[in-house]
Amino acid sequence: MAYDFEQTHERIMKSAVALFRERGFSGASIRQICKDAGVTNGAFYAHFESKEDLFEKLVEPVLEGMRQLYDTENEHYMDIRSAEEANAVLKQTFSSNTLLIRYLYENAGIFLLLLSAGAGTRYENYCEKLAEYEIDNTMAFLEKCRPFVKHPENITAGVVKRMSFFAVSAVFDSFANGMPEEETVRESHLASAFCIAGMKEVIGL
């Protein structure tokens, strides 16, 4: 029985991924998901509370992994006691970006689903929300750096917002347009180098 339950669960999820990619979240119906999976509507509700619940169960484990990876990397950035340490942390940004991009490509199917079919779900505008998360982390880092820079008055939310959206879009635009992983890593490093150089100049680090 457990095996049958798992098989049905997998068929529903596989059918949903294909239909979401084809029609988007709003255009995919539970009826059609079940038809393509070869199961009844009743079987669907034995596994999922709703279409929203199904979409969440498809994407949430992967997004939680991304959040954990982000948080682990950002923890390394917060113990700043000098300008030298701040500069050392900024150099580590490139390796952190690489880890995040590797994860993105390892889970490409789910992230492509999110980008192509997330409209109408709470995951809509995922890249913008990720950029907002990046803003919060970057501001926290810069606040730690404030005592060691020449122009702390230039640490502003507006500047950080523009920089963060640029950095995140550099990765996801490349990914969504089918750029190979190594090329996305390279583009990300160039975007980060551009942002870091500008930030250091503006705040005097």
C-alpha cells in the first residue's frame, strides 16, 4: 500500500510539473493533472490539499535548500573587526556566488518551473524577493563595516537595493536564457566585481 501511495504521489507531481510548465499555474487544472497522471480527483486530495499545496510541495524543498545555503554563507560575513577583514569578506563573495549558482543548476527543473509558472502563487516574483533578501543581508554586512569606512554616510538602502537587484538579475537572466553553468558563473563574477568595486569607492573601503 505504501508503494502504491508513493507511486500515485510521484505520478501526480510529474503530471503537475509538465502541465504547469505548459499552461502556467493558473491555466493548469486539478482535473487535467489527474487525467494526465491516470488518477482520480479523490486520489489527488488524498495527497494534496489544493493546487497551491501541490505547487508548494514541488518547489519548497528546493527553495528551503537555497535559503539554508544563503544563510550559511552570510553567517561568514558578519564578524567584521577591521577594514582588512571587510575586504577579505568581499573577496569571498565570488566563491559564495559560485556555490549558489551550482545549487541553482543542480535544481534547474524546479527553478525553471518557478520562473515560468510561479505567477498566481505566493512564489510569484521570486527573483525580486530573493533580491530583497540580498538587500537585507548586504545592509547588515555594511552596517558591520560602518566603523571602518571613510564615507559611512554613503551606506544607503537605495544604493544597496540597486546593487542587489543587479547582482541577482545577472544570475537569473543568464540561467533563464539557457546560458551554460560556467558562463553564468563567469557573468556573476563580473557583475559582483563591478558592484564591489563601485561600493568600495563610494563608501571609502
